[in-house]
Amino acid sequence: MHVKFPPRLLADRRGVAAVEFALIVPVLLLLYFGVVELTQGFMAQERAAHTASTIGDLTAQSTTLDQAELTDIFSLGDTIMYPYPTTSLQMRLSSLTADANDNVSVAWSEAQGMTALGKGSSVSNLPANVINANESVIMAETSYTYTSVFGQILPSPVVFNETYYLRPRASSTVTCTDC
């Protein structure tokens, strides 16, 4: 069976734009939400890096600290991550010292959301020239698990880990009185 359309219907182009729009909208929406997801992920990564840098810098500016001051520094880290949720934010501050033989060990370590390093434990796999013999550095670490709001482009959580090494500024070492 052969259907003949009237010539006036074949020449009618009024619905073409609507059909084209219907075909393009899903692609445009996917592109839009993908850009939003990736941008939010990059911003969360930057905030995690900024958090590690800031808590390390504040610690390196001190000569002595106690646990109450470290708690304040960690709460500042939570503030830096705003408006992202901080339930998955983990932070650790450690003072590392190297002896005359370049053996690096932990002088003290405190953490929020992750395990502190054991006092006196050995530390290896440091980047080259981070610490020299008879010196001290502050190691600031953050780990943040980012979960996308939409979950289309980034369907599973992404973990951002950042580590910063800072030399003490006001003295040769930063001591913690009750760590």
C-alpha cells in the first residue's frame, strides 16, 4: 500500500526546527551537566589542596603548639572546604626530623579523620631535597572524597590526596607540647 501525501504537506517546514531542537537538547543537557560536574570536581580538588597548604603554613609559622591549637587549625581546614561537605575531609599534620644520617622520623603527628603517624616511626618515599640532615619539616596532608551531585559524568566518588612540606619559619623545629 502506497500512501500519497498532499504536496502542501511535503513543502511544509514549520516542524523542522522543533524536531531539530528535540534531537539536540539531550546532547546539550549532557554537555552542560558534564561541565558543571567537572568544574565542581576541580573546585573541590583546589579547596583540598588549599586546605593542606593553609594548615601546614599555619603550623610552620609556630614555634610550639598544643592539641587545642591544632584542633583550631583543623577547624579552619573545615572552613576552607565550605560550601563542600566536610564529612569526608581528612587532615594530618606531622613534624618530621632528619638525623645526621638522613634518616627521617616522626617527631609528632596529629590528625582529624585519619590516623596520626606514630611518634618515632620512620618515614620514607619523600620527594628529593624535602629535608636535609639535622633539619625538620612540617608535612600537611589532606584527603577529600568528592561525590558529584549529578553523578552522570563522575558516577563514582573521586578521592583527592594532597601533601605539602613546609619548613618551620620561626625556629628550627615546631614542637607540640602535648602530642
